[in-house]
Amino acid sequence: MSHGAVAMITSGRIENIVIRLNGSGLCIYQGGNRFLTAFSGYLGAIVFGSLIYVMAKKLNKSANIISVVMMGLVLLTLVLWARDIITIVILLVLLSLFYAALSEKLPNYFNKVEQFIGIYVLVNALRSPLYLFDGRHYGDGATLSDITGIPEFLWVAIWVCIGLMAIYLIWKSEK
């Protein structure tokens, strides 16, 4: 969804979004800023994972705003760009989680489930770019390398560092 959002913000158009059960996905888009769109995928996963955790933890008063915004993004994706059954099911589950997060009457363990999902998305955002070290010169790191001349492994290192910083900030918020 991050690729799609950035593509649209930079005058692009989304054709299709696919989300897989292993946490990976694909956004087919046209136009927009290639650099920002390619960079935003793993960065967006880090941001979404962190926001889900903050929302579940209710660390601040903006948790409900986060829930509503995330519901809007998921609903928009579901209606406009989801085409396969797995993506639709994943988006429906996410939609129900964000909706449930708005309820004050849920048992405390539900917040722990949401926190787990947020951390899972965040850790997956750390793990996923490591697959770019496959020698195929394919994916977001390769695209960024082609655009900038900066080696793919440095883009992976940047994403990993940002993800580690997000985990550190979440860990620090628990103290």
C-alpha cells in the first residue's frame, strides 16, 4: 500500500495491489516518482507496523485517529485495487482489527494481539529487504540502484537501520 500511496501522491496511478500471506506484496502502478515510490515500500511497512503497535498500545490520544486513517487506507485498497482472494481476506482481517481497535470494550488480550501484529509487520519489514541479496538485481533495491548509482546493498542497509530505529523507539516506549 505504501508504493501505491506514494505513486498516487506523485501523480501516478495504481493498477493492482497484491498482498501475500508471507507479508510480501506487489503494487502495479504507472507514473509517479520512481525513486520515492521504490523507496517507500519497505519504509511504509516500517511505518505501518509502528502505527499498528502505537494504535494497539494506545500510547497517545491519536490512537483512534491512526485507526480511522488505517481503516480508510485499507478500505480504499480493498474496494479499488484488490483483485485476488488472499489480498481481499488479508485486507478484511486488517479492516476488522482497525475497527475493533476503536472499541473500548474489548478484552485486554486483544490489544496484545494487535501489538503482536504491529511488531510482526515491523520485523517482517526488517527481514524482507534481505531477500534482495539474491544476485538477480530485481526489486526496489535494484530500482533505486539504477536510478541513483548507489549499490543495492546500501539501500537495504538504510531500510534495516530505519527498521531497527523504529524497534528501538518502541522498546524505549515500554520503559
